[in-house]
Amino acid sequence: MHLIAYLHIALTTRLTELRRDGERGDSPVPTAVIIFGLVAVAMAVTGFALAKANDWMNAIPGNTAPQAPKP
């Protein structure tokens, strides 16, 4: 019974301390927005590079697409 009372008091004390501390760090929302923005920029850069590579490959005279090997 003493263990349960001790755990109850410890939990109550910790929750009281957490309520008192108003500054507990940054919200995860701005971090998620930054990550989404970085992913969008990375996708745009990758798409631009892919388009440029395809244009460069298509500019090669006698360009043919590779054929998959027949089983």
C-alpha cells in the first residue's frame, strides 16, 4: 500500500511541476511544415534534373530506348 501511495504522490508532484512550467519547447507543427517544404523543394529539383537529363538523352543522335531481355 505504501508503494501505491508513493507512486500516486510522485505522479501528482510531477504533473504539478509540468503544469507550472509554461515553456516546454517548440510545437511539432512548425517542424512538420519545414520538413514538408524541404520535401517539396527536393521533389521540384529532382523533377527538373530528370527533365534536363531526358532532354539531353533525347538530343543524342540515333537514341533508342534499351530493350528488356527476353526470358
